[in-house]
Amino acid sequence: MQRSFESAKWSILIKLLPVLMIAIALTTQSCDKEEEVSAPPELSISSETSQNVSGAEVSTRVSINAPAGAKSINILRNGSPFSTVSLNGEKSFEYEFLYEIEVADPGTTITFSFQAIDNMDRTTGIKVFTVHVIAKPIVEVPEGYLTGTVTWTSDKI
């Protein structure tokens, strides 16, 4: 009787051994190091404002740092979709945004909003570039003394 009990005990143990092995494997597998999540993307612009006359060009440099890779830059003009720049997963990217001011009255303000999206569909904060339409181009005079013949006219001051 004692012998029969021992063999039954071993028989049950042998049948439970595969289940026990699977449980141990699953437990150790779940203890693996978790995947690291990369930092969210960042966007910056070189200048936040610009001014010029109608028909002239203004620009700002858009810089993106996206550790997970950049997917696109969405650009809005006065709150409406203007352009989308598709990217190929670059981790660091610079884009020169050029805009020719359309015919507009002096004093008009045009705003451009930039937002980048990375390959994990995470977005950056929105950066705004404001363009002011002015009546006449600004003439910058360098510091120092002017030498030679300089003629100023009313339309160039």
C-alpha cells in the first residue's frame, strides 16, 4: 500500500512538471527589462516675428529634435492648414521656411503656426511666427560715420 501511494505521488508530480516549467518560464520572461521610451519631439524657430512690404519675402528656420524620428511638420496660416512637410524619420532636421507676402494692406498681421509629429505620433508644442506687413522697407544704417556722397529721398527714409 505504501508503495502504491509513492508511485501515485510521483506520477502526479511528473504530470505537473510541464505546467510548472511553463509557469516558471512565463514568470522569468515578464521580468525582462521594459522597453525604453524615447523623449518626445521638440521644435524651435529662429525668429518669432518679421516684417516687410507686400511682395517681399520673410523667413524663419524651423529646427526639430525627434529621438523617435520625425514624421512631419504641420504649418497653419492664420489658423487654417497651409502646408505639411513630410519627413523620413530624421532624428534632427532643419527646415528654412520662406514666405512671400501676398498683396496686403500695411498693418496686416499674418501668423504661421508650426507643430512637428514624430514616428510615435507624439506632437511638439506649437511655435508661432508672426509677419507684419509694413508700408515701406526698413533701411538699416550701420553704426559709424557715413562717408562719400549719400542722397536720401523721401521714399527711402
